[in-house]
Amino acid sequence: MKKIIIALFFVLFATSAFSYSCPMLWGEVDELLKTAGDNGKTAAQIDEIKQLREKGKKAHDEGSHEMSEIFLKKALKILKS
């Protein structure tokens, strides 16, 4: 019984710790945004990326991690294209 409880404890906490990567995504957006102008992004694209980043952060803060990741991944797609 003790082993089952310990295993259950690790499963529950391991999945919650790695379930969302919002902060890592917006950190990557922030890093790529620093050189976006130098990498050929227009002012309109940079504004769109900033708006997507803010929407992603807001969604994360409100607990909607899936939407946060959608916004942030869209911003990264623009940055990396």
C-alpha cells in the first residue's frame, strides 16, 4: 500500500509540473523579439507578435494554458518564418 501511495504521489506531481510550458514559450518570444527588426520583420509583424505575446500571458494568468500556448506558438511561428 505504501508503494502505491508513493507512486501515485510522483505521478500526480510530475504531470502537473510539466504540463504547461507557457513561461518558456513567452521567454523564447521575448528573446527572438529583441532581434526581430534585424531579421527582416516589419513593424506590423512586430506589433502582431507583441499582441500575441500579451494575449498569451493574459490567458496564462487567467488559467487558460491551452489558449496561452496557441497564442505564443503563433507568435513564434511569425518570428521564425
